[in-house]
Amino acid sequence: MSGQAIHCNAHGLFIATLYDADVGFVLDFTIVLPTGAISATGIARFVGFTPAGRGLGIELHVMDTGDRQCWHTHYVRTLRAA
């Protein structure tokens, strides 16, 4: 699966993609942040169309401590930049 993160929050993100999955599908994936790549396991909580386009709403479920800290730092920086 490949896609572009359109929205993010502390516990998940929306990825614009044509990839098709069922709600509840478990995904192991890599998120490329400006500071580097992190790994996560997530659960598709939404699949479909939004004003931002077609994609998946993914709840971040499992991340190692370092990757979770990188995600949190990225999220806080995104909030401050908004």
C-alpha cells in the first residue's frame, strides 16, 4: 500500500490511497516523517470517500517506544504549524 497522509492526530491518521481494505483490517506499515521513517501496526477504522479524497482512516495500535515518541513529536509540530 502506498498513499499520502492527509490528516493526523495523536492516535491515527487518514491516508489518501486507492488501496482497498475492510474496516478492522490490520496493517503493518511505515510512515515517512521529515525526521525519518517509523514503523507501526494500525487498524483500518474508516474506508471510503471524504472531501480529502478516497482513503483509509487508521488507528495507530502498536509502535515501539522510540517510534511512538517520533510520532508524538511530529504531531505536536504539526499542531504548532497550523
